Amino acid sequence: MTQETNPPTSADDLPLPPKGVSGGESDNEVEFGPSTGVAQPEQPLSKNALKRLAKEARRAEQKLVWRARDKEKKKQKKAEKRKLRDEAAAAREDAAEDGPPPAKRARIEQPKRIPFNARVVIDLGFDDKMTLKEVNSMCSQLNHTHSANKKTTRPIAHLLVTGLNGRTKERLDSMNDKAYLRWKGVDWWEEGYERLWEGIPRSDASELVDSSIPAPGDTVQTEEDHEAPTESLNPPEKGPQSKEHTAAKDSVIYLTADSDNEIAELREGETYIIGGIVDRNRYKNLCQNKAAGQGIRTGRLPIGTYLANMPTRKVLTVNQVFEILVKWTEERDWEKALLHVMPKRKFKDPNANNPQGKGVGDELNNDEGDSEEDGIGELETEGVDT
């Protein structure tokens, strides 16, 4: 007769789990029911869990493949570098056996810049006679003038801009944070060019001229025997109030097309003034009358002599006049200088396609710049009679 056992009535009466088995999961994946204490089999994994495990296994295998491939690539690169080093070393050995290495290519030397010891003054004392559009054009011409002097092999030694006031100064100040004040080789005066000789006794004026510039009548040094430019060619004081510029009044020439005196050559030691005005030819004899009133010599470029058949009027921009002067210092030939700078459109007959017979003066009274031929860009008017 078997003795019946009573089931446990509390958790304290339950038997201890086997060794290695805790209250939850165990190493043998055996679970005990919360109330019965009887071991239960683990629930099967879901499809997503199985997929995730399979993906991780594939990735682990792929990492091994990637590592092996990267290792092989590194070996190949090292072998290629070693091969290149060996080939270069072999080439150097062969070159050493054949003789010394070939001489290095000679460095291309830039042509020396030899300043032409003269002064060019741009007179901006006509601000009140120009429209705002013409003032903007004048500022563009100044920019091209400075650029031309930088690019030439025979730059003008002294470039001075006088009478900088009014709207012209306001326009220049507004461009690139007053970049014009940083132009090398250019001085700016708010005063007029009369300051060059005012207060200087006429007999003593030549002594105050820069010693590197020969006085009018002295022998001009040629390029062959010209020594390297000295520091005195560039005024040491920069800015609008430089005091380096002085000139004898009888060495100053105002360039104007209304002059009766045709210039045969430029002379070192002289000062040439260009009228800085864009006026569509409204003001007749403006520069001529100004120079005559101040007792200054005047002169005109020999355009009529060398380009006598040019059918259009001989009105040029400030930068075109300056470029002609600079080109002459290079070539010492007026015809080459004029043909190099003069716009091609000025050699076209304005009446060729004009059956109504419109006059040349009327045709060109509103003569506008050609940006492609003149290299002036935004300029739309021409304003210096030469």
C-alpha cells in the first residue's frame, strides 16, 4: 500500500532546480513553469530572428573574404612600387655609365623694363564739364592707362594724375576699396598740375627736377647704353600728396589736337599733359585755351602726317593717347605706334554706305568706343583731341 504525498503548498516547499539551472533560462535551455516547477522546452525562433542570424553569419564570412582581398591588393601595390624603384635605379645607373646628364633647359628671361625718363600728367580738372556717364568712362580710361604702363618694356618713369576732385574722386573711391591709391608708379594730386612749377624760381627750376631725368637739350641715352633704373625713378613718397614731382614750366607740353606744333619725338626730361575729359567733342579748343592762358607750350601727335588718309576725326581716349606715347618709346616710330593703337574702325569711310551723303562730322559726332578694337570695355565715348 503506497503512501500518498501531498503536493507542495508554497514556493518554499518546491524542490531546488538542478545544478546550473536558474529561475529563468539555463545552459540547457530548460525552463520551469512559474507555478508547477516543471521544465518546459524553449519557444522556437521567429522567421525574422532566423533571417537576422543567417545575415550575420554571411556577413562574418564576407568580412574574411574582404580582408583577404585587401591584403592581396596591398601586396600587389608594394610589388609595383618596388618594381618602379628598381627600374628608376637601373635607369640612373645606365645614365651614369653613358655620361653626365643633359644640361637643364635655360630659363626664359623676361625682357628688362627700362623706364623712359619723362613724366606724363593726366589733368582731371574738367570734372564739372562731364556727365556722370562720362565720369565713369574717364575712370575706366585711367585704369587702362595704368595697365598699359605696367605691361610695356619702356614704361613712363613718372605718371601723375592731378585735379582729382568731385565725382571722379567719388567714383574712384567707390571702386575696389580705393584700389587706385595702391597702383604702383602712379601719384595722385587733388591740386592742379600748376603745383609742378609754382613757387620755383624759373632760373632754379632745373635744379629741382629729378636728377635722373636729363634736362631738355641733353643727349638722350639709348637702350644699349642705358644703365639699370635707379631708385630715384620712382617717387619715394606715395599717395595723393607726394612732393617728389617738380618741373620747369618751359619743360611742360600740353597735348591737344588744336595745337599748331606737331611733335616730332618725345624727349626725356619733359612733362606731357593729357587732358582728362570725355565730352563727345562738345568743347572746342578747351585744352588749347587752358594751356595758352597759363603760358604752357602745346603740341599734337603727328596723326595727320603718318595717317593722312584716315577719313574719321582724330579724337582719342586718354588711354589711347598714353598707349601711343608708350609704343613710341618702344619702337621710336610714330607710324608703327599709331597703327598699333588706333582703332580699326577709324580707317573705315563713314560715307561708304551712306547714300544720303551724311557728313563725316555728323556721322562721328557721337563716336562710341569699340570694346573689341579699343580694349576699353565699358567706354562709350572718346574725349581727348590729339
